[in-house]
Amino acid sequence: MSGVRVLVGSRKGAFVLTADGKRQNWNVAGPYFAGWEIYHMKGSPADPNRLYASQTSGWFGQIIQRSSDGGKTWEQPGTQPGEPTTTPDGMPKAESNKFVYDTSPKSGKPLTTHQWYDGTQHPWEFKRVWHLEPSIKDPDTVYAGVEDAALFRTTDGGKSWHELASLRGHGTGPQWMPGAGGMGLHTIVLDRKNENRMFVAISAAGAFRTDDGGKNWKAINQGLRSQYIPDPTAEVGHCVHRIAMHPSRPDVLFMQKHWDVMRTDNAGELWKEVSGNLPTDFGFVVDVHSHEQETIYVVPIKSDGEHFPPDGKLRVYRSKTGGNEWEPLTKGLPQQNCYVNVLRDAMAVDSLDKCGIYFGTTGGQVYASADAGDSWAPIVRDLPAVLSVEVQTLS
Amino acid sequence: MIRVTLPYHLRTLARVGEEVTLTVGGPVTLNAVLDALEARYPMLAGTVRDHNTQQRRPFLRFFACGEDLSLEALDYQLPEEVISGAEPFMIIGAIAGG
């Protein structure tokens, strides 16, 4: 019997929503980690019962949580209570919530500052983990995108984390600058056909690609045009909000930028705009239908100054042509007096037939469509503001 | 034994009650108590002191015997009443919001 497990991160805890393949009757579990911000939760493709969560707090900093039973129970994967916290030779043991930037000469590219709002250089300061992306093959390997922007990796199930420093050090790092929401590495897209290739996106720096497992990186922002920066076509400085890929076609990416919906057909070498007839091309989320490579979804938001849907109508827009030609999907969604936002990590698709689409709002609703977006229904209506939504298709 | 009271979210993280007791070897300084706390409860490492700077997190405060010790150096020796266990060392989360 197939089913789905929807992982919801919110401002005040985590929730796990489950249903069978019909996706009509839902069980809601949680809140887990009540009172904490859960920026992101995601399951391992290699072991669906292995989940990771980023638990953060302005008071207490960053915590990493791990579940090995599909979210029923959780643990911090570092040193356990009662165990020595140092090795016999006095070295600190693994600390699962310790994210320390690599500035060692050995990395070859130590980097300590980036551009600040006033144009001066500012030290890199770790704030939180925005996104966790488990490896496709190994449940113990996970990538973490953090603020201030950097990429970390664990290979021991989250017990310890190490920076892939060549991203910050590849050359443009000193030019990166935080946007209004901070300078977060929020998007990590792995290539299922080529484990050495990975895409990341940073606000407000842009998109980057590695083809050698993170040793070298390339800014892939050609074709982006951002009127809000001094040079609208600069190599970096673009506020990319989200990138999505169909796993079977990794050279084709779709991007929701601050303004503009974009696509590339050559792994980011050149982007072209596909906003077409959208009512506004500002927004945060973008995702791809699990069975139709040219069917994509966005949720238009009025503007960067007004983070809510145009005209108070919550509409998902679907393009079946890979962009440019869009249709509004409204059945089951509020079409008046709706002023919520849908944040960048808050949309996901399952791989059932028909494809299920899920998204969460800052108003605490999580909507699901079991028919590829033709109709929608809320799974829950009154959660805390939703920060992230992921879905696992279970067999 | 040193008595330490924790804010609610650190209690839930460590799965303990409002107060824990610790054995501290050597001088009972702020740092020594926090080291002992993290050694006994490794899941609290980095939650009171920033991992990178080892400084008190800005929204946490330290109190003992009615005194605010938050701005004392981390090698500050705690009062005798705390060392004897008569008074707790209190880690308090700032009330922020409004």
C-alpha cells in the first residue's frame, strides 16, 4: 500500500502529516520540538525512515535532529548523555550542532569576509541551517546550506559537519551580500545521474554549480537580469529564491528569482526568462511535476514589498510547456481576502500517479492536491507559520 | 554539588527538570560550570555559549544570589552560596518580544 509522509517545518515546531495513496484522510503528528523554529526537514532517499531536521532558535542557536523511524522519535546525533565529550587524547568528540567555517590554510582558499550592506567587508558569522539535503545513496551523508552562506557536509549521520570551503573561496565570495532575509544558502539540488554535480543557490549571490563533488565551483548566473543591483547582469549579486529540477533531466533547471521565473537547458550556462503571462513574476517557490518534465508550478506573490498573493487570491500557476504559458489553479484555494506568503522551501511534489503537490503558507495552512494541481484541499489550517514542506512517497 | 537551573527549552532538549546538579572540579568559575554542564549534557553544547566564540549567547543571562553575573568574565568565580549548593546558578532566557 503506497502512502505519503509530508514533513512540515514551522516557526514553532515540526509536524509530520501522513496519508495513504488516496491522500484524502490525514493523520497529523506533532508538534515536535515545540517552540523552536524548524527551518527544514527532509528524508533520505536511500532510507526513507532516516529524517533530518534543522532546529534553530535566536536564544539557543542551532540544533540538528535525526530520526531513524520516520519521525516517531528523534535524537541529536552527537555525543550521547553520559559519554565522554572528549577523546582519550583530549580532542573534542563529534558535536552535531557545531558549524565552524573552514579558514585553514590547507583548504587553499581561506575566506573570512563578505560584502556588507554599506559596501564594507564583514566577517562571516554562522546563524542557522536553512536547508538539509540528504545524499541520494547514503543515509549518513547530508549537505547543509547555512546562513551566512556556506555549504557543509556530514558523512557520519549528522554527528559532525565540515565545510566545503571551496564554494565560499571560489573567487566571488567577497562580493556576496545579504538580502533582507539574510545571506542564506537555501537551495541544494543534487544530480541523480551524476553524483559529482550539484547546484546551490544563495541570497543574494546567485546560483552555483560544481561538477567535481564540491572541489570547484562556478557561478551560473548568465542570463539573469536584476534591476535592483548596480550592474543588472553581474556575475553574482542576484537574489535567487529557489531552483527546481526534474530528476530525470538534470540539465534543465527552473528558477524563481526575486523577480522573474527562469529556465536553463544547459545546467545553468545560460538562463532565459519564462515568466510569460504570470500576473506577477515575484515569488519564492518553484517545483516540477514528478512525471511530466515540462510541467512546473509557482505561486505568484504580489511584490517584494507586499509578500502576499495578488488581489487576495491564493493561486498556484501551472505551466505545461516549461514556462511562458501559465494557467491559474484555484479550485479549493481561497479566492478572497487571502494575504499569506508561501516561502521558498514550502512546496514539494510526491511521485504517485497522479502527482501530488503540497505547499504551506505563513498563515499555517498546508494545502495538498492529489491531482497535479487541478484541485486542492487543506490538510491542516492552523499551524504556526510554515517555513518548509517536503514529501516522501512511501511504498 | 552545583545546582543549575535551566530555561524551559534547554530542559526539553536535555530531557531534564528545572534544575540539574553538577560536580565541578577545581575553581567554580562560570566557564567551569558551563563546561561541566556540557560534559554531563552534551546536547547542550553550543546552546549557552556560542561554539565559535565561546561567549554567552546574547539572549541568555546568568544570575546567582540575586545578582546579574551576565557581564562577568567567564573566569569569574561563583559565590560561596552557589559552591555550597545553598543557592542555584541560574541560566535565564531573555524575555523578548512584545
